[in-house]
Amino acid sequence: MSRILLVDDEPNMLSALQRALRQSKALAGAQIETFTNPFDALNRICVCEFDLVVSDFMMPEMTGGDFLQALKDVAPTTVRIMLTASTDFKTAMTAINEAHVFRFISKPWQQSELEQNILQGLEERQRLLAEAGKTPSAADQEAQRLEEEEPGLLHVKRTDDGSIIL
């Protein structure tokens, strides 16, 4: 089960991103957390490990580049994706060179492009973990075992607004 963190100072953008990821069949079952404040997100990352982080670039408290650079220092195997409306080439170069951003996605995004980049990011995460010699956590191994035993068991059905269907 993948853990994805979304960081954007605009709550409406976070809702749209979260909705886009939940509508993806390929990402069904992923645990998604959202933060409007990058400092709160960094605090959460220190407590909980994430596979992938998608961050906006322009945020008032801290730029996305600075946030992803700090993330790289705290959680080097977490894959970093930057999402921005900026078309400034320097922005992209800084993010790629300093924070080692895996992908740079422009707003507004295309659903298929977003999904493909996140899936590739999750594959990259597995490669990074293998390189680092880390094995999946016991919880991840158990979730994988349950999913193999009973396909779809861990998939949660949701309404369009993200509510869980019982």
C-alpha cells in the first residue's frame, strides 16, 4: 500500500489533486495525506514514512524547492514531484538540481500524465529502497500478503467527494 503526501497552500488545489488520485484505478488503496503548510508536512514526514510527495512550488511559508530540499535531507528515499503553474525555466532547474525532483508537472495537469508520473515515481521508490538495502515494513508486507490472498480487500470505495462508501 503506497503512502502519498500532497502539499499545496491552496485547499481547493489539494482537494482536486486528492480527488484525481482517488479516481485512478491504478492508485486504488493508496493512503493519501494532505497539508497546506510545508512545515506541518515536514513534521509529519519525521514521524511517518511516505513513498512519494507532490508539492506545489509557490507557497508563502516556504518555496516548494526549499521544502523538497529539506525533505531530501530527512527522507532521501521518498520520491519528490513538483507541481507548479510557473513556467520559469530557473524554477525547474533549481528543483531538479538541488532537491533532486523526480518529475516536474505543470498546472493545470492532465489526469493521465499525473497518474503516469506518480506510478513511475512509486516504481522509482522501490528502486531507491532496493539500492538502500531496505525491505518493506512488516505492515506493508502484511498488506501485500492480504491483497494477494484476497484481491481488492484493501481497496476502499469512495464517492466523488472522497467519502468512504460502506
